[in-house]
Amino acid sequence: MSPQAARSHMSIGEVLALLQGEFPDVTVSKIRFLEGEGLIEPERSPSGFRKFTHLHVEQLRFILTEQRDHYLPLRVIKDRMAENFGRPRAVQDKQELRLSRAELLEAAGIDEEMLTELEDYGLLAPVARRYDEEALKVARSVGALARHGLHARHLRAVKAAAEREAGLVEQAVAPILKRRAPGAIGEADEVARELSAHLLDLHAALLRTGVRSVLGR
């Protein structure tokens, strides 16, 4: 591959077009899922668009081949990726977030009253008196919504919908876990993550459709 080809940037749609001939089942959601798992790391333009290179295409082709031909879970593919392409920074450097109550309040920009309300309505809960990355995302999101008059008590329907979607994921992975075969937990985890990504995309699309309807568009 020439240096010029390696530097050329492609959109996610162009990457999809290059891969679909060999991997008909690959989708934009699948590529985003693999990015979220740290297997590929496309750059971002100032406006937030992903910028893929031919190296990313080769990495994706490697991942998809390992999944299709060898049925390998992602954690094994990550190790093989490290041998073939070098270990991605997201895999190497990622550390689990653990915040104290005071640290969460500061990082999320909310006050004690709002955090107590979040906990009272079951939107987040500490584990061993610490808050993880998901708790921080919830706190930040609710803080932003509160500026528009939407508080934790208004978001019970959102929580209920998320729990129903989690139930769908549980239903899908239950047969995998029941097999009790070696690697079943890892396979179930991978399937659950991928299903979650698809559900998030579906939820976002339906929400955008609903909002357009509200606005009369």
C-alpha cells in the first residue's frame, strides 16, 4: 500500500461499500460497535465526522474474518489485533472510572439535592460508595435536562423503557448462557453489547421521528 493511499480518508459509508461485497451482513452500526469496543480508532473531523483510512479497512476485514471463519469472541480478536496491527490505545490505556460522591457532583456539575433525587428515583446508584462512568453520564444528562425543566421525577418513563430494552437483550442472550459451554459468558457479553448498540440506534431514530412529528415536520 502506498503512503498516499494510507493517508487518504474515507467516510463510514465508503468503508461499508468496500466491505459489503465480502461481508454482506456488515452495517454502519456494526462498525460503530467495533469502534466503541476499541478495536478501531478512526480520527474525527472538527465537525465530528469519522475519518477512516485503508488501515482501518484492513483492520475491519481482519476482525470480520475472524468472527465469520473462526467464531472468535472480541477479547480474543483484540489480542490477535495487537499481534498483527499493534495494540489500540483504547484497549491498552482504558481504566475503569470510580468517583466518590463529591467527585461525581463536581464532574457532573450537579448539586447534592439533584443527586439524591436521582438515587431516590433509581436512575443511578453507587457501588461500594463509588460511581462509575455510566453514573457520570446519567448525572450529566439529567443535569442538562434539568436546565429545560425536566427533572428525575419526569424521567421514570425513560428508565422503564431502558429496563424493557434490557429485558429484550436478556431474552436474546439467555440461550447462550444456558449452554454453559467454555466461552459462553464472553460470547453472551459480546452479543449483549452489539444488541445494545442496535437498540440505541433504533431508539435514537424513533425519537428523532417523534420530535419531527411534534414540530410538524
